[in-house]
Amino acid sequence: MNVSARVETTAAGSAVSGPMTMENAAALLAQGRAALARGALSFDLSAVTEVDSSGLAVLFGWQRAAQAQGRSIVVLNPPHNLRSLAGVYDVAGLLALP
């Protein structure tokens, strides 16, 4: 894992920083699931530096984990390239990206 990629708990939910790429996907998925277990529902992506398609997979993994608990996630401040990828794959509506 790239040590700069992480999910941190904040007063408002969780903040994701660093690259959401294949190299970091498994670790970010686990960190996000842990944040959900602590009660977080929102993920602020304003500090994400890079995204590839595995970043979408991480978001879907968090979404599935939340749904298993009868909850749903909120994605805040998604980077432009994440919104673009979601558009290319026609999944933006599934993630409720702003």
C-alpha cells in the first residue's frame, strides 16, 4: 500500500486522501469498511490525488458494506476524474455522485 493513501475518521465522517488506485484499493477498502463499522456514513474525497477504475470498485465495496448494515454512504467532493470514470462506465447514478 502507498502509505499516503488512507481513510481517516473526522467529526463529519471519513476523509480519504492520496491515490485511489489499484496499488491502494485493498487497503482503502478495508479502512473504509472499518470506518463504516465505527459509524461513518460519509466519505470526503477532496484530498484524493489520483483515481483509476479500482477507485470505483472501492466505492462500490463501501456501498455494499453499508447496505449490509441497512445504511448507505454519501460521497462528498468526488474529484473530476472519478466523476468522469463513473460516467464512462455509466455508474454515476449507482453511487449518487454530486
